[in-house]
Amino acid sequence: MNLKKMKRLLLEQKTLNFKLENGVQVPKHFHVTELGLVSKDFIDCGGVRRFTKAVNFQLWTANDYEHRLKPLNLLEIIKKSEKVLEIDENLDIEVEYQTDSISKFDLDLEGDSFILKAKKTNCLAPDSCNPSPKPRLSLSDLVLTNNCSGENNCC
């Protein structure tokens, strides 16, 4: 979901609910502790330089059980952040939330709840990687020789 869509949806919501894909509800007394613009400049395993940007929300819960963020309050926070950080509303949103560790999620809406959808890793350069199975190496093979080089495409 991009920021533009979220702002439109916040105008339609009466309450602000977040759930994990497995149905576990983010406690209603959560806080949005960060709203930011994150960029990532990197080289994939095929040697291609890539650059991504996203709008980042961090959800956090504490012992403040009386706290209830309302949709229009979050919309105001978003509008202020857009001005200060010069955020493009067409950027996708990623949400950080503490599960077993800090996890990043994509965002969707189902009914009256925003759904935190698990992000997946993937090889960004499948054409550069050798699709044939590689022989298993023992630890001694790795210590004695450098079997991982650009020539054998072990990314």
C-alpha cells in the first residue's frame, strides 16, 4: 500500500486497528513512535546497484493502556511528516513492529483492520546466479580453499 492510499483509507476508518496476517491483533494502545522516509542504496548479488525508498511507520506498545490513536490523528501526523521530510505520497509503506525481533511488514486493509503482511526475501539477480545445485562443501573445504568466487556464482 502506498501513502496516498493509506491517507484516503484513514478518512474512512472509525477506529485504527492493526493485525498480523495470522489474526493476532496489535494491542489497541499502540503508539506510532516513528514515521520516516527510509532509503536503501545497495548492490545485489549480480553486481547491480539498486536504490529504494519507502515510508516507514514504527508501531510500539507500552503500559499506556489509555492511549488510543485515532485515524484522523494519524492522518495529521502523516501530513506534518510529508511536509517536513518532503515525502512523496506515492511511496510504499513499510511497518516495523516487534514480534520475536523487529520485523518489517507490508501493509494492506481487510475490513476495518490494517493487515501487517510479512515481507519476503528474494534473489534480485536470478539471471546472474547459477541455478544448478552446488556440491556441498565441508567446513575444512571452506577453510583450506576459497571455493566461493565470482566465477562459480555462489551468491
